[in-house]
Amino acid sequence: MTSSPLALYLMLALVLFCIGMYGALMKRNTVIVLISIELMLNAANLNFIAFSKYGPNPSLFGQVFSLFSITIAAAEAAVGLAILMAIYRQRKSVHIDDYDSLKH
Amino acid sequence: MQVAWIIPLFPFVSFILLLLLGKRLKEKSGMVASLLVSLSVLASFFVFYERGSGDTFVREVSWFSIGEVDISVGYQITALNALMLVIVSVISLFVHLYSTAYMKGNERFSIYFAYLGLFTFAMTSLVMTTNILQLYVFWELVGLGSFLLIGFYFEREKAKAAAKKAFIMTRIGDVGLFVAIVLIYLHVGSFSFHELFQRVENGTLSSSVVTTIALLIFVGAIGKSGQFPLHTWLPDAMEGPTPVSALIHAATMVAAGVYLVAYVYPLFLASETALTVVASVGAFTAIFAATIATAQNDIKRILAYSTISQLGFMMLALGTAGYVAAIFHLTTHAFFKALLFLAAGSVIHIVHTQNIFQMGGVKDVRWTSATFVIGALSLSGIPLFSGFFSKEEIFLSVWESGHYTLFWIAMITAMLTSFYMFRLVFLVFPGEKKDREIRYVESPAMMKWTLGIVAAASILVGFIGHFLSDWLESDFTSAFTHAEGPWWMPVVSTVFSVAGILIAYQLYRPSKAPKESSTNRLLERGYYLDEAYNRTIVAFVKGIAKITSVIDRYVIGGLVATIAQSVVWLGKRGAYAQTGKTQHYGAVAFFGLTILLVIYVWMGGYW
């Protein structure tokens, strides 16, 4: 374990990202998948902020960019949920394995 | 002679024109074709006249060159081919005219004349060549014309089979000719006849090479001229229309073999072996075919075997250094055989059958009968008819060469010739009609006219003997010795010919003739040669064909199919990646990204 604050923040972001990825790829419930995707986005935001404060060239860019990222994440979540709603009305199921009509 | 190249051009134009416009011209195609061929005839006579007062004319043009090898094409007018040009074009013209009446009403009238034009083009070009490669081209083209015309009635299975047989069999001979061409090129360095003859004269070609080349050329001639053993296609070729038989299988194409041997005669003169082989094969074929002819019942087949036999005579003459005799006989044979075929066509037209045992009483149809009998008398060598004079020359040349066995074979063949011809004559013309119902009506005017002219020509051509030897000698630097034969020769040959007629009279005159054919099976089937070929060579080739077909379908076809199937299999396996499940796609995407990142790091940051 190193004591540099940057490394600690990055490791946190990494852990969060991995948890998010696990959820996105392994969970059966589509809502949980969407939540996990949000988690991955947040991990990336953490990275930006960490580099903006403790990185080699500290500046405000990282924080400003993470604001953008949050906004976009929000919009994307809205769209994703809207799609989920539409599919649910069709198939009456949120089980992600049921959405396989593009199967060969 | 500079314009001699237009002689083949007219029939070629006829061919192209009739292929393009035939449907529209229909009945007029006959006139168009005949007109063009008559122009060819005029040109041939003109060239003949010019050659008479001039020297051999040669004109060559370079066709293409590969590296240092220069291949040229051209034409030459020697005494021999000036004569051939006249013969070919004149007989072609009469066949054209005759066919306008004979083939009337046929649906493919214009195609028939187109083919005739193609054939005439090829034959006239063949006789004028300067180099052996060009000759081979036209040799094959003539074979093609023959194939197309024999198989003209292609709805009949027998016609198709006969056409294939003719082409394939002559092709076998052509292989020999081709090997000869290759050998010539190897040893002489050029395809030109002139150079070949020079090398032979200088003695710079070893005698074994000369003999081999001569024999191989003769193999080609055996195929084309229907000598034993490649003769079986000729009788089957009678499936074609009768005027075709007159043109191709009597007068011209089958004479091409004889012509070829004559054209390269200096080569043969340099090789005793080759001459002996030619003479022996010729004599054997002559008597062999004559025996078969005595047992045939189809009028055209009798004439076909007769052609084979007479060509054997010509080869015999060539083989015994009787150059003039052979060419003389070629000329007279062209006319009287064409006459016989055309007259036979007329007879068939009148009695609607080809079986001589179903004819009889045709003598009432006077014009056809007269012309046919003139032809028969000519062929039998009766004095004052053309065949007598040309056969005399042949007997003379064989006697002078000292091959006495061949001489007597020739004499016996002559007797057989008159026998089978007059067997035919006595069965067909005198006597009673076998079938009371049929009325015999004389053939149309055009057929009568052409028959008459050809008959007159065939009588007149017998008297050109002395003129011919002078004419032909102008081709060679050394004159041919033309000795006068023993006094008894014309007498003996006449005796043999008349004996044949008398025997035929005894056996086949109307009162004593058998009602049906009771001929020897062996002879009738041509000594079962066809069957023998079928069982051996044909079966062998078919076997090879089957094997290669199996290889083609299963081995090669299998290989191709396997490749195709493996691609399909690969595709099917790949399709399993399409599960339709988002999370699988996501996993694959991240996995790929990971790999890229690893590579990125490994490469030190950039790739």
C-alpha cells in the first residue's frame, strides 16, 4: 500500500469500476445493470477529480469535465430507463436474458 | 496469278453471307452460292491459263513471329495445284447447282449452302498453301466441313454418329500429320515446303528422318483418304445428303490425302521404304474395299467402298513413282465418281429407296440411266471412257516398277471393280419394277442438266493424258520417264474389266438375279472391322472417358465441394457468437479492450 493520495483515490475508483463492471455483465435484472453502468461512470469521474487535484498538472479541468460527465450520465440514465420501460411494456419482464431476439 | 487468293474468297463470302442472311434469302441462297462459286471457277480457269504461260507463282506474307521464329502464310500456284483448283471449283459448282434441285424444300436450305461454301473455301485454300502448318489448318477445316455436312440431317442418330466417326477417325490420321509437322520444323527449321524440298535435295536430312516424316505424312493421308485401317468412316459418311457425298467423299476431300502425298512428292522420292509402304497400303486397300463392295446392298455404300478402292489405286500409283498416273486418275475419278454419286442421287430421288434389291426397271428413266451407265463404264475401265486411260497409266507405272505382285493385285481389283459396278447396274436398271405402285418420274431439269454436263466432262477428261504429263512436269526440274508399256497391257486390262462385267451379267441379269440379297455376311459387314474397332479401341477410349469422368465428378468435384462446405461450416460455427444477449456482447467488448490495453502498455505506449 502506498501513501500517495493520488494512488489511493485511483484505487478507490478502480474498485468502484470493477464492482460496476461485475454488475453490468453478471446481473440478471436490467435495472441493476443500468445502476451498475452509473457506478462505472462515477468511478471515472473520481479519476478525473483525483488527477485534477493531485495529478502532475493540477488544474480545474478535471473537475469541470466531471460536471459534464455527470450531466451526460443523467441524460443517458433517463434514456436507458425510457427504453427499459418500453421493452417492459412489450415483454413484461426485466430479466436481461429474455432480450435475445437478435440471436442467430 | 496474283489474284489467285480470291478463288477461296468467293466461297468464304458465300459462307458468311448465307449465315447472316440465310433466313431471309431462303430459296435464293442456292443461286447466291452458285453464283459466287462460279466466279471462283472463272478465276480458277484464269489462273490455270496463266500458269500455262508462266512459272510457279509464290506469294508469302509474314503472319507472326515468336522470338526468332517467323511464321508466314501465303499461296503458290504450281502446275499441280492450278489443276486441283480447277477440279475442286468446277465440281463444287456442279454440286451447288445440283443441290438447288436436290435439297429443295429442306428447311435448312441456306445453312446447307453455307456449309458447302465453307468446305469449298477450305479445300481451295488447302491446295494453294506454301507451308505445311497452313496446310494443317485447312486440312482440319476441311474435316470440319465434312463433319457439318455429314451430320446435316442431325435429327437422325445415325447421321450424328457418322459425323462424329468421320471426324474422330480422320483426327487419328491427323495426329500423324502433326507429328510430321513438328519433325519437319525440328530438322528443317521452317514449315515451308520449299525449304523442305531444298534440304531433301541437298541430302542434309538423314534418310531415317526423311522416311519417318514421309510415313507420318502418309498416316495423315490414310485418315483423310480412307485407306485401310482408317477407312470405316467413309461408308458411314453416306448418311449425309448425296450431293455432299459427291463433292466431299468422291471428288475432293478424300483426294486431299492423295494430293498431300503428291504435293510433298520429293520427300517420298527420297525414301524407298516410304514409297513401298504407300504402294502396299494402296494396293491392299484397293482389293480389300473392292471385295467388300461386291456384297453391299445400299447403292451409296457400294460407291463409297468403290471410292476407297480407287483411292487405293491412286496411292498404289504414287508408291510406284507414277506421279502423273496418280494425278490423272485423281482427275478422272473426281469427275466420274461425282457423276456416279449425282446420278445415284437422281436414282434415289426416283425410286425412293437406297436398296438395290428394291429397284429395277429404272432404265425407262433414260437420262439418269444413261449418265449413270457412263459413269459405271468409266469406273470399270472400259476403253474410250476416262477410267480406262487413267487406269492404264497406273498399271503401266506398277509394271515398270517391277512390283509384279502388286500388278496382279491391281488387275484382279479392276475385275472386281467392274463386277460390283455392273452387279449394281444389272440389278437397278434393267428388269421389272419391284414395286408396281411407284411411278418412275425423271428428276428435275437442273439435276438433269448438271448430270449431263458432268457426264460429258467425265468422258472428255479421259483424253488429257499426254497433255497432263507435260503440264505436271513443268513443276519439277527432272523429267519423269514416261515409257511406253508392253503392247499387251491395254488388252489384258480390257479383258479383266470385261470379264468382270460378264460375271456380273451371269449372276445378276434380270432373269437370273436373286430376289433378295444373299451375300456373304463377312464381306457385307466389311470383315467385321467396325465391330472389331467397337469392341477394342472404342471400348478402350470409352473406358478411359468413364474413368476421367469419375475423377472429374468425385475427386475434383469433391475437392471443390469440400472447400465450399468448409466455408459454410466455418460460417455456421461463427454464427454461434450471435447469442442476442447484451451482456455477452459487453463481456467480449471489455475483453477486447483489455487486450488492446495490454498491448499498448507492452509496446511502451505506442504501437
